[in-house]
Amino acid sequence: MKNKMEKPGMISPNSTVTLLVTSEQHALRLDKFMGSQFPLYSRTFFQRLIDENCVSVNEHQVSKPSVRLKQGDQVSITFPPERTIEPVNLHQEDLGVSIVYKHEQFLIINKPAGLLVHACSSASTAVTLVDWLLSNYQEIAHVGYIDRPGIVHRLDKDTSGLMVIPRTQFAHKYFGALFKDREIHKTYLAVVHGHPPKTGTIELSITRNQVARHKMAAVEPDAYLHNNTSTVRPAVTHYQVLEYFEEYALIEAKPVTGRTHQIRVHFTGIGHPLVGDPIYGKKSKLIKRQTLHAHAINFPFDGQEHNYSAQPPEDFENLVKLLREKKV
């Protein structure tokens, strides 16, 4: 990418680094060990390297980030080649990204459905939100993790709506702490199959699907208490039904936790999958994606409460209109 800014502490692409596990690092998980050695890279980045067979322990490739290391183990990590994309025009009108609010410390953006937040691997040539951010706000290249600069939370590719984007290291640390402490409140809109109760709280724990790694799964609420590998996480979503239709419902969901695919997994877990969700429900003739929109976000900053909202995009609004008119 033109004018790409390098970040101090990054490892040269296509290089292999070998590290020796010390006595203080004995019994540490592999992903935590790598993260502690290279704090500018996210644990997700190292998970991808493990999946791509780029990490070995004592010259044996490993397949799980949860491997426990022993003193004297040699961990070799091959860093991928630099990601390149075809030259494209990354202006706002091309990708459909809009700026809702601009602050010297952060941005509030409205992400369109169909746009990845960040690349899933170094081999990916798909244009992402990060590409757009670096093209328009180059200072973000120095913010946060090297593999996903400026990102403290994300939306699924086919989910639309609001995101907060830190523009400085201070803001990245600040918003990261807010998310950790659950002081950022997000409200989503979704259309689900069937008629869930008017209001409710879903407390199913979430874990990785044992068969398909790209999927998550809902399990019993207290399952996380009986699992010591951190692969089962507690999850809570409050919701209310805004409108019932003949076979569907428009709902407002407020996740307390921020697990991967949480709203999609939770509503499938109670028997009301999102309309158009090809992973946790089924494809729909009514819309080409899961009907999920990050509608509002609220957080404190510099002594003030910040509240932002964005209406759903046209495909979502058209679906709701059709359902109201009982045309489907």
C-alpha cells in the first residue's frame, strides 16, 4: 500500500525466529508465550500462524495454541510474507464506509455489510476496513497491533453498523480497557425466525465448534465453570422484541459480553436463528446476508457520555418493510 508506515518492533516478513523457553515460562500456553515475546502482534495473528503450520516446538509442527511449554523447549515461528493487495481506489465512496463522528482521538464509523474488518491471513488480497483506514488516516498504522492497526473490536464481514476506531495509542489502550471492563454498550438490530418471548436474557456459554473451526457453539450456561482450558466462555445477551411479524420478529439485542458471533449463536441456541445466516441458520431469499446491524454505541470519554446511532442499510430496511406489509 502506498505510504505504508512501518511500526517499531515488527518482525521482517518471511523470517523465522527461534526462541528458548526459560524456567519462568515453564507450563505457559504456546499462544500466551508468543504474545508475551511479540506484544505488537495479536494472539489471533499467532493462532493464524499455527493454523498455517508456521509454528513448531522442538522441530515438530503444532496444531493447537493451548500446548503447554516446558523449560528448554525451542519455539520456531515463521512470519508470513508482507500482505499485498491490488492497487485500488480506497476512497470513502468506493467501499461504502461513512464517518459518523470524528475526534482527534478516535473515529466512529459505519461499516457496510460485505466488508472485512481486517485480513484473515497474509495471503488474503481482499480489501478490508483496515486498508481503507490506512489509506485515509495514516497515523492509525502506529496504533494497536501490527496485524490489525486501529482495531479494538470488530464486526463480522456481513454485519453492518457502528465501530469505534482509535486514532492514537492512548485511545487504543483506553477503549481496550472499556471493552474489557464492559463499559462500552452496543445495541444491535436483527430479524429472527419465529416469535421469541417479548423480552429475555440469553446466558448460554459459547465455545468453538468441535467439528467446524470457523463456527462457534452455544452450550449450557455454567459449562465454563467446568472447563479449565479457557475454550468455553460465559456469554450474556439481553434482548427485547420490537415488532412481531407473521413468521419473524424484529429484535433489539444488547450483548453484555463480546464473544465471537455471540448474537448469532445465542439466537440459534434458543431456536430463533437470524434470517439469512448461512452458518447458524440458513440462507434466505429475502436477504443475502445475516440480518444483523450494529445500531448504537455508548461509552464515556473525557468526562462525557458519547452516544451514536446509525440506521440499518437499505437491504435490512427493505426486508422489514416487506414483513410489515405481509408480502412474505
